[in-house]
Amino acid sequence: MRNSIFFLVIKLVIIFFCSSSQVYSQEIIIKLHHFLGINSTTHKLFIVPWAKKIEHESNGRIKINIFPSMQLGGKPQQLIDQVREGFVEAVWTLPGYTPGRFPIVSVFELPFMITSAEATSQAVQEFSYKHLKKEFVDIHPIVFHVHARGVIHSKKPIKNIQDLKGLSIRAPTKPIGDTIKELGGVPIFMPVPQVPESLSRGVVNGAVIPWEVSLPLKVHELTDYHAEIVGDRGLYTAVFILAMHKPTYERMPSDLKKIIDNNSGIKLAKKAGKLWDKAEEVGREAALNRGNKIIKFDLVTTNKIKRITKKITEKWIMDIDNNNKNGKEIFKDASNLIEKYSE
């Protein structure tokens, strides 16, 4: 009888350790979906190196399969729901592709918020710890970041505000669309992959995008003029998020969670911002090499644009107030964080 009990205990111990070993060594496969191509800064220099680092540090226990260009189906606007519902385990996208759904984070897309992508990305990330937990409660954010100062790319020269009047301009998010509208243009909302075809077919007269993505999309070959803002702040930026399916993250063993956590947050935001700032130079150079004309709005025009677009920020604050939050305080926090990381 004693021998039977002894062997039963040994058997249970063996089963326990075998099960634990299987759980420990189990490979977690993450499908990461995004909307840009393989030649983009996002794919080549940000997502792929990040995924390889995770795989290396986990000794292959985490495997990340990357699907660019919406290869798994759907539209860029649906990526947030794809990761929320578990259709994929991770996405890189813009919260602003779903207007009105993530109003707080859009504070960084208001006119004249951005300094550099590096500074503003870190500001968004720190801001998220205080202000964005509720807004993104259904997913697990890995990092927030922004692109560098946006540029107005057009077929016709835009030398002043009057030149924008009546032009249809592609816009990625509502705050940026509102900015175009206040300046007399007609905002046409669409994800960035649609920009080349829309320009070639004449659906839009121009597009607001950073230099970085203009190169892989060949926007510099579809437009001849590029308008930039002078001064310490850019006209606009857009916020991006790299996020995981929340239950997938929460089910991970603690040591694997730690690897994800160590490759998230402020340091990753800073890295992303630096990449986007650096990539601007390459896109700008390609336009110049083609013989395109870069127009810099002078300080008088820039200050006039600031005065005109001030009402967009005022309305944003009022809208946030109407949702039982302190819009002025949230705006101030965002501005102060940008100043902090821009010093």
C-alpha cells in the first residue's frame, strides 16, 4: 500500500514538472498586422527590428509573424478592432483613423503641437500613463509615437493661405482635416496607402503627409511642390500606436511579459521618434533630386495660420469639457510634456 502511494506521488510530481516544462517552452505566436509596405520606415526600421529583438530575448519562445500592407484583409481603419477582438495579436496603426473614438490622444494632432518626432513621441508616451488608460482599456498599448512635422505636398504651388482655397487635400485625422478646412482647403479623409492612386486620378490636389512616407509611396513623383512651416513648431503630426491583443498579453508567463514590457514605453517611443526624424531627410532629398520645389511659409504667414487655427484647439478643449473631462488641463499637460522633452 505504501509503495502504491509512493509511486502515485512520484507520478504526480513527474506530470507536474512535465506540464510546467511544456508551458514554459510553449511558443507564443503573434500575428502583427499593419497597413504600410515592406519598404517603409515603419516596416524596415521599426517593426522588424523590434520583432527580432523580442524573438531573440525570448530565445524563440515568442514568434512574431509580420503581415504588412493589410495582407490579412480588412481596411486600415479596422486594425484597432482586429487587435481588440483577437483576429490578430498585434497591430501598428493610427487611432485617428477612427474619428471620435479616441478623442484624448488627438490633442497631439492639434495645430502647432509638434516640435520634433523624438520629443513629441516621448511626450505622448508619458501622457498615456495618466490620460489614456481608459481610452485604450480594451487593448494593450506597447508604444505611442508620432511622425515628424507634416508637409503639404501638392500639384500646384501653395505659397500662402489663399493658394489653399478650394484645393482638395488628403487628411489622415479629424484635427488635421479641421486645420485644412479652416485654411480654406477641402479635407478628404483617407488612409495613407490610398494617397498615390488618389493623386494620380485627381481625386485630391494634394496631401498632408511627412517626408518619410512620401518616398515609399512615390508622392514626390506625383506632386511638384511641397510646403513647409517655419518656426519651432510644425503645422501638424499624427499619433501612431503599436498594440497587442490584451488577453494574449495577459495570458503570457511573467518572464515573457517582462520581455514585452522591456521593449515598450518611453525608450521605444524615443527610438521611434528618432527614426522618423532621420527618415525625413531622405524623403526631402528625393524630392529635391527630382527637381521639385520646396516652399517655406515665412514667419508672417506662419503666424497668420496660427491665429486662424487657434479656434480648432479651443473647440477641442470645449468638446473634451462636454465629455466631463477638463480639456484645458489635458491640453496643458500635453503641451508641457512636449516642452519637457524638447529642451
